[in-house]
Amino acid sequence: MMSAVSMPIGEATIGPFFPGAYVDAGANDLTRWQGRSAQGQLIDIRGRVTEDEGVPLQNVVLEIWQADANGIYRHPADPRAKHADADFFGWGRAATDADGAFHFRTIMPGRTHLPNGTLRAPHINVVVLASGLMRQLQTVMFFEGNAANATDAVLACVHPAAFQEALIAKADGPRKYRFDIRLCGADETPFFED
Amino acid sequence: MSIQVDLVKGAKADTYTIPPIVDGTQPTRIVEGYPQTARRTPSRPLLRRPLTLSELTGPLDLSGRLAATSADVAGQSARRALGQLIVLRLAVRDEDGSPIAGTMVEMWQANAAGRYAHPNDSDHAPLDPHFQGNARVQTDASGNIEIRTIKPGAYPVPGPDRWWRPPHVHFSVWGKVWLSRVVTQMFFPGDPLNEQDLILNAVVDAEARARLVARSVPTQAAPGDALVFEHTVVVRGKRATPTEHA
Ligand SMILES: [Fe+3]
């Protein structure tokens, strides 16, 4: 029965009633897992999600996926997976509050190795799910001040280059970063095909 | 696990791509009559990026991070929810039909009266003290889950363009890589509201729309105290293939 190829099922909005219970307490804290602490530099990431004209959006679900402090993914497709930090899961979820604000606590990801010998800049993949978004939105967060941003293969896809700034989380105090997500409008965040 | 390894084995992981979505098989992003879609959908085209390990890996074993729940949403005896008891047999497959074992599935739905047990649902319909309407279950070794629940009621979407949502169940599924993440809705066969629903009909391809509608199992074939529905969720990911250019 392996011959038939089917298309992925149609996506749909999460609607206004995504259960609050699904944003488990602590799901936005990637630094702690099963009672143990991840290796690496702890960072706080805060931001706001807004729709057109800068209106803040409550009840938006954000999920993130990232490599550990050494740039290794906890997944068998990563050739270095057996060296992944056993205390870092790499995935988290947060929801926005009435001001559209969200918060993740995580560790600064390392540079992931690609089989062709190049390295990605430290980055975090982000998916946005919300009422009124018929399909998920995919974006990527980079970090201000990292020289590797200039050579990242994904960041380089953002044209004109001025739009790349919107994907770079801004330093906002020691070990703190600010990353706002603007879904729609002249200053909107660049999003990628999913 | 062989699927993901195949994705990058001995190749340049930054030269992979996935087949483009066939026109009409995914919902249009802006839906007339659903004004929030226009205010939240990016105005610029989505960017095509090279696929790297970041997209071709993803969270596995999510039960280690998210607490699983009982697959019995309807409850038992005196604590049983009101409404028509149903069993949902959900199959999670990749694009070649291979089962996705051990992946997390989240579901949520309205009660039999069309009301969500959610603070944002201010509809007049009554809550059911015995129905929360959500579950989080991992697929078994065959990529399947079975959820015992009640048939959700229809409910109106408030606003100037008020319309009624047909009975539906929301599903959130991961699959094995970041790009296989999908949030979808399952509809019930034969409901007249299906033809009017703005969300279901945002998928313009009729065949793709039909794949959002569950199959009713003949009652003779499913004895028991519940009506049985089967539904398949196909996640993308396996057909990620190397590009010739790069
Ligand atoms: Fe709904």
C-alpha cells in the first residue's frame, strides 16, 4: 500500500477556543526539563504579537524549536544527535496575553552544522497559530550582534535586506531579547513557506 | 526513525525542498466574510527558504514535555457528558501512507449544545459540567488513536457576517519534523451546514475538502454504545526531496 501518494491534509485556524490547558505551566521555559537544567547561556525572549495597524492579539499560540547550546538537535536526523544535551528538549509553547505579550525562557542556541560544511547562525524556528490565521505562519528568530547573521542561508532569503532586521531579536538588557511579531502591515514580519 | 535520516543522508541538507502545495488543497488565507483573516494574514508573499536541519528535525516524544490525558472525553455513568456518544478513530499518516507512531495529537471541541468550556466563549448555549472537550493522546504503534467523546453541536460565529459553524473537532498534530506540524478541523459527513461553512469551503479543491470530512462506520459494523467515525490526517514531511538547483 505504499504506492498511493496523498496530499497533506488541509490546515485550519485554531479558532478562538484553543484550550488554555494546552499551554501547560512551564511550557514556555525550555531551560528546565524533567527537573534538570539545560547547558548554555540562559536567555529571556519577550515580545508582542500584533495584527494590522499594530493592534495586539490575545490568545495567539507560539511554538518554538531550536538546537541546544552546541547547535545539536534532539532528533535522529541530526548526525550529531547522540551528543545532544540530554537535559534540553528544544521545543516550547507560549500564548499571548491581553496585551499581545509572550515570554520564552530558553538557552542561546549554538550554530547548527550542515552536511555541506557550512554553519547556520544561532536561530530559533517559530510557528504562529491564531484565530483568523487559516494556516500556520512560519518565521525564524535571530539574535542581534551575532556576526554569523551575515552568512545565514535562511536569513539571506529575506529581500530586500532591510526586511531582515525584523527577524533579529534585539538585545534588551543582560541575557534579554525582544522579538515582536507583526502579522500584517507595512512593517510586517517576514514569514516563510511552511 | 528512518524517514528523517533519509531526508539528510549523505546530502546537502540545505538543498532540500518540499513539493509545493497543490492549488486549492489548502485553505485560502483570506476568507471573505471572516474579517479577522484579512487583518492577520501577511500582505507580502511568503518566502521560500532552503530546508536545513532546523526544518527537517522536530520535537519527538512530546509526552515528555506535554502531559497526556485520557482518551475518554465523554466520561462514564453519572459523569457522562450529555449528547450523542461517538468514537473517533484517527489515523495519522505521512504522504506515502506510512503510519506515524508515537506522535502527539491534541483535540478540542464544543459540547453537544455548541458551547466551548473556554472563557472566551460567551455564547448563550449551556455548559455541560461533565464535558471539558479536550484531550491529548499519543498515537499507538500503528499511528492510530481512538477518542471517546460526544458529537459536538453547531455554533454561531458572532459578528456582522454571522454564520454557523457545522459540528467539527479541532486536531493539532506534530508528525516527525518541524514542517509536518499541522492544525486542522474534522467535519461530520452529511451535515447540511458543511456546505455553508466559510472555513471548510476555504479549501476550494473538492477532493481535498472531502478529506476533511470523517467517514461514518456502518452501525452494523461497529456494535456498541457509540457511533463510530474514522478520519485520516496526512502530515507532510516524507516527500521532502533534494532540489536539482541550489
Ligand atoms: Fe471550533
